[in-house]
Amino acid sequence: MVELTINGREVVLDRVAPETPLLWVLRDHLELRGTKFGCGMAQCGACTVHLDGRATRSCMLPVGSLAGRSVTTIEGLSSKGDHPLQKAWVEHDVPQCGYCQVGQLMSAAALLAENTSPTDSEVRTAMAGNICRCGTYPRILAAVQSAAEELR
């Protein structure tokens, strides 16, 4: 049995094997399907969530190691989809296929929670490892900077 907080709600996982990756617990057991499966090797960033406020890949993270921890998924970023990053994503027309966007947003949100005035270099560093097959990196950078400005 594992007890943790997901999107501000206390959750008890008593029917999940402790070695089950957090990604599958979120998607299959808790029906939080915003977090995406990409590579399954924590390399692409599609499965990024916040673990105690830090951007973390969920596809390789055993849920049994998370007792007492706090997880935020894309569903917990904003209940109305009005987080400054989500609005900036629309404003800058970031998504094409959209598959990587949840991971991109969660990585950007972790950065902006710590630094609302990042340089372009700091944004690129924070976002490194989040792969966008469509190559919308310039729009992602512009959206992160736009959201940072709103947060300031």
C-alpha cells in the first residue's frame, strides 16, 4: 500500500504493485490520462509530471518509492486550463501533433515556479530532454517567455 498526494488529493494505492511505474498508475488506475507515454525510457519527456515541485519523468518511476510524496499532473496544473503557460501555448500556436505538449508544459511550469525571469538559455536548459518531433521549439521558447512575463 502506498499513500501519496496527487493533484492536492490524498490517494491510497492498495491494489497496485509497488514496482508499477507512476505513469501507468496515473493513466490506468486513477484515470488521469493527460500524462502521455512516449518512449518508456525517461528520454523523451512526454511523461513529465511534478514530483514535489520538480519536473520528473513518470514512466520509469516505481510508485512504491513515492510514499508521502506529492505529484502534480497536467490535470493539476490548472483546473480550468488557464495557467499562464496554457494560455501562452494557445497564443503562440505551439502544438502541431500535440503529443509532447503535456511534458513540455510540465517542464516549463517547474522552471517558472522557481524562476519567473529565465533567460532563453535557462529555458532551453530546463526544457532539454523534452523532444518535439514537430520541431516547434522556437514557439515553445516564445510561449515560455510570454508566460514568464505574465507571471512577473
